[in-house]
Amino acid sequence: MAEILGAVVTGAAGDLGGAVAASLAKDGHTVYAADLVAAPEGKNIVPVVLDVTDQASCFALARRAAAETRLALWVNGAGIFVKTSVADADEASWHKIIAVNLTGTFHGCSAALAAMKATGGRIVNIGSLSGQLGGRGVHPAYSASKAGVHALTKNYALEGAKWGVLCNAVAPGPIEGNMVRNFGEATLEKLRAGNPTRALATMAEIVRAVRHLGDPRNTHTNGAVLQINGGILMTG
Ligand SMILES: NC(=O)c1ccc[n+]([C@@H]2O[C@H](COP(=O)([O-])OP(=O)(O)OC[C@H]3O[C@@H](n4cnc5c(N)ncnc54)[C@H](O)[C@@H]3O)[C@@H](O)[C@H]2O)c1
């Protein structure tokens, strides 16, 4: 019997996680679609209600996925974004954002590595342009958490390679979807106009990058933080 390939996607009730989960499920992976709220059911989708700030839950999910499938991929997509001026950035949000975006990604990476050591696999973390650039109107914890995600990707890349587990991140700029609707249409228009490509990324484009980095045929990209931002960091 052909082996069943498994994938865990956190934040799978959200825009990006949902799109990644759907893409993997369409290609026949059994996808554990983990989120605080139940992800929609579908063919090859197993919704799992889970809080990524709870390390034990992440490890339990990794053990389950590795017992039921050949766990090939873990995508850390759960994240929260808080829009605020830097002057108004509050401490409660600081702790919450770090707990979900950074500690949650640590939990996912550590659970995935433990479960994939026997068979190898791929981990893909979702960073952000904000982790490279900071940015206006965003809680500093968001930028700090994403810079942390970029950094810990390299720790897991180095350690994981011993076990055939490669770990990479994507660092998207603003993506057309729910999260950036927070900014309002006028700001979005400015963001589009200010990008060298005169557009923002689409979810589909980020999904393709996640799928590439998470594919077993990717055997040599490891510890990379793939910038997907239309070239916004270049000046001149
Ligand atoms: N949308 C963008 O413009 C953009 C740009 C760069 C990076 N990102 C990153 O991409 C990822 C996905 O973003 P999105 O646009 O799909 O946002 P989204 O808000 O649609 O999805 C995020 C999901 O994470 C879940 N989540 C929040 N806290 C959780 C927790 N403690 N445990 C489990 N799940 C939790 C939410 O319920 C939600 O379903 C995030 O890490 C985000 O920071 C997004």
C-alpha cells in the first residue's frame, strides 16, 4: 500500500494557512489543519483545534500525525497582527504576539523535528517583511516576533539537516487578504503604489513558495528566508 503523506499546517483557519492546507490536500496529503478555531472540513483535511502557545498540544499533534501518516511537512502559519502606533504599543499585546508568533513557531519547529527525526521532512515558517524592516502602524512585537522566526529558522535548519529535516521561512510583504484589510483601502492603495511591482503579493504566490520549500525535492535550500515583497527593499 502506498504510504500516506502527512502535513501539519497551523493557522489553517486563516487565509494563508487555509490556502496552504487546501493545496496540500488537493495533492493527496492528509492535512492536519490546526488552529484556535476549527478549520473547515474537506477531503484529506483533518481539523484540529489547538493553541500553538501550548507546547504539549503541538507535540501531541506531531506524534499523532507521525503515527497516522508519513509526516513530511510542518508549516507554522499561526500568527497575530496588531495594528497600533509605536507610541501606543501596549505590553499585554507585546506578550500575546510574542507568545503566538514566536513561541508558537518554536513549539511547532521543536515538535516537528522530534517527530520527523526518524523519516526526515520539511519545516516551513512564516516570517514577514516586517521582521526585516519594522514598519509603520504595526506593534513592535510583530516585527520582533518575525525577526525571531527568521533567526530560529536557521537553528532548526542546522540541527535538522543531521536528520534529513530542512527548515526554511518565507518573508512576505503585505498579502492581499484579511490581515491587510485592517489597514483600510486608502493605505492599501498607497502600499500597492509604493511597491516596485505596483501590487501586493497574492496568497497563491506565497502558497507556491511554501510548497517549493516544503517539497522533498527541495534538498539544498536550508535556513533560507525567502523574501517575497516585490523588491521593496531595493532603493534607487
Ligand atoms: N497577510 C499578510 O499580509 C501577511 C504578511 C506577512 C506575513 N504574514 C503571516 O502569515 C501568517 C498567516 O497570516 P494570514 O494572513 O493567513 O492571517 P489570518 O489572520 O487570516 O490567519 C492567522 C490564523 O492564525 C490563527 N491563530 C491565532 N492565534 C493562534 C494560536 N494561539 N494557536 C493557533 N492558531 C492561532 C488564527 O485563528 C487565524 O486563523 C501569519 O503568521 C502572518 O503573520 C501575513
